[in-house]
Amino acid sequence: MKKIFVLFSVVFLSVSFLQAQTVDEILAKYFKASGTERLAKKKTIVMKGNMSQMDMKLPMVIKVKHPNKFRMEMEIQGQEMVTAFDGEHGWMIAPWISQDPQDLAGEQLEQAKEQADMEGELYHYKDKGHKATYMGKEEMEGSEVYKIKLDKKNGDVQYYYIDTDVNLPVKVTTISKQGGNEVKVDSYMSNYKTIDGVTIPMSMENKVEGTGQTQQIEIESILFGQDLPDSIFLKPVK
């Protein structure tokens, strides 16, 4: 009986090791194809584009600075909304509500933190407290994809679908809790372009399951190495 237990233990540990190796091998190919290692060496990134939602086209500028600062400026009906994370605290200004900055909390704060992670959640996922699992291969719209499950430290779950030919994500499904309810969002990435050695999707479509809500994001320009003072990420003091 003891020998059988030892045998099962050896098999279990071997399978776990091989799966971890497979996950890391797949992610290594993804990081190489996307230029993530080069992205990790960039000090800043500035992206300009538009978000389309409910028949509205909203110009936006996203600014990210290593290691963990984020700011998004979006024009809505002639007014500028600002959302930011300074590395510790998040805040926003929605002028139609108040001209004073409001603190972010809960899901909004988590989203701002994620946006500040320039390389994405899969990069050094273990150091971030996440767990990645290889779920096998699937067919998606005529293409073969790797399916990676990411159990995040905060309890959210993401499924990454990575094209086996180009080793880039074509879809990410995020399942999170918002207001006590489970929310599922499917994000589709396309129109990849390589800029200064970094390959980034210039188009993204987000669909919220069960609501009919769709959001389209189109990136028009990307600049690396711009001077972004820390002060622009800090909550304004009046």
C-alpha cells in the first residue's frame, strides 16, 4: 500500500511539473512574440485612440509609467474625465458629477491597478501571487489556440486564448465579482502592430455577457520613452 501511495505521489508531482513547464513554455513563446521583455525595459508608454460605446466615439489618452503608475484622459461630450493610479492610491475626476477628485475603491481601484501593470498579468505571474494553468488546445474561428487559466490573487479568473501559430492572444475572458454579482467580459484582440520591438493589439472589442454591452477600442498611436512626471499621477490637492 505504501509503495502504491509513493507511486501515485511521484506521478502527481511529475504531472504537476510537466504542466507548469508547459505553461511556462507557452508563456515564454508569447512573451517573445509580443516583445514583453523589451516592453519591461521601457520607462513609459503613451497611447492615443478612441473608445466607441453606445453610439459615442470618445477620444482618449492612456499614460503608463514603470513600475506602477497609470493615467487615462477621456473626452466625453466636451468634458474631460481623468482616471489615475499613483502606485498606491487611485482617483478620478468626472466633471459632470464634481470637479473635485474622487478616491477609487473596490473594483474601480482594482481595474486602475491592472492598467498600471504595463507588461500584463501573465508576466511574472507567480511574483504577483497568481496561478496559471494550461487547459489544453481549442479551436477558435478556424484557428488553434492554447487556453491558459489565470487564477488571480484577488479572486478573479481569466482565460487567455493564445494563437498557436503567432503566439499572441486573440481573446481574454475575465470573470469577476462586481457588487456581489458575477460579471463575465470577453475581450477580442486584433490588428497587431510592432512598434520599437513591441507587438501590441491596436484593436480591442469588449463584450459584457448577458447585457448586450459592447465597447470598441482603437489605438491610433503609441509612443515610448516620453517624459511623464510623477505629479500627473498624483491626486490633485485643492
